[in-house]
Amino acid sequence: MTTISPNTVLPATREIIHLHTTDSLKLIGELATPERPEATVICVHPLPTHGGMMDSHILRKISWRLPAMANIAVLRFNTRGTSSALGASEGAFDASVGEGADLAAAIEFAREQKLPNVWVLGWSFGTDVILRNLDPTGIAGVILLSPPLRYTTESELEYWNGTGMPIHALIPELDDYLRPEEAFKKFASAGDIVLEPVPEAKHLWVGERFVYLVLNRITELMVPQRAPLPLGWDGPSERWSDLS
């Protein structure tokens, strides 16, 4: 059995995709799927003006591991004006406003592909994009990682009361922007959002211990029958190198 390491890539069908927004932009992304997915997660990356992109490490590891380990299809993409090794999306950064159309394009793509049980996950800036723009119709649930509430207003938080959709926010104990004590105050008007403080974690979730925690929690919420994730893999795998 192979021990899962930071650069372990497990089997999936991976394809480059292009998303088309209602304001006529073309975005680049990747869809990673198992043979018969039980659920789908659409990932919205951290702040692109600070290096966030679809290859930000948690999102890349979600794509590398969860199709094989949890039978989850993973769609990740660069929001407008964002570049990664895969390429650049058209447009320009719009501080979580225009990015709402990017998210809507990803959801529409998932529906066109008939991907099952669609959840939306945001990390940092991606949480603002979701909280400010997501239409919950047909969405199974939302997962928020390290929400800074940089752009989201109190009235936008209040919108999420009464949707009947599970919304879970993982709040790092040592976050750079919003720690648990302050998060409980700022999310007070959104009582339906479940806050989950994570001891010793930081905003970027660096370290395999915290990567496993995040991926396992995603699995528990989306496909609980697949949890807990194993620590190793008994099957084919590859090792990614950014130098290749």
C-alpha cells in the first residue's frame, strides 16, 4: 500500500474544460471524474491578487485524491483574469462581483454534464464569491474553508437563513484573517451556517495533517459512506512534479 504524500496523484479521468459566462468570457478549468461519481464538488479558489488560482494546493489535492478515494467528481477553474499552469481565464479580477457569473458558468457546466449531487466549495476569497452570488437552487450543499468575510456583507449572510441547504464553514484556530471567536460574532446573523473551529489550523491549511482533515471532512459531508478516508492507497498512483 502506498502512503499518501503531498504530490500523490490517484487515478481519475481528467480533462481540460472551458466555461462560458453570461458576459461572454471564456474560463479555463479541469474536470476530474471517477467512473461513476456519487457526488460533485465545484471549487472556487483563493484571492487571485494574492496568488490564488485553481492549482492552490488544497484544491489540487482535492482533485488528485477525491475522485479515486471518495468517488467524487471535482471541477476546479480559474476565475476571470486568473492564470495557472493550465492557462489563463479571460477578463479581469472583479472583487467577487463578476466572479459570481464565473461560478454560475461552472454550475451550468456541471448540469449540462449531468454530474450528480453538486456541492460548492470555496476557499478564502472563494467563500466570498459563494456567499455573495450563489443561487442555491439545485445545489446539495456548501463548504467554506477559511472564510475571511472580506467582501460579504451582513445582509448577504442573512440571505443564507432558511435555505434548507447544509452550509459548513471550517474556521482555522490560527487564521490570519478570521479566527473562531470573531467568526462566531460575524456569522451571528447567519445561524444556519454551521461553524466548525479547527484547532491549530492556519488559513492556508499547510501540512498533510490539515490536508487530510479538510479532505476527510468534505467526504463526511458529501458522501459519508466513503468516510473516513484511508491514509494509504492500494492501487496505481503517480507522483506530481512541478518541474515536469
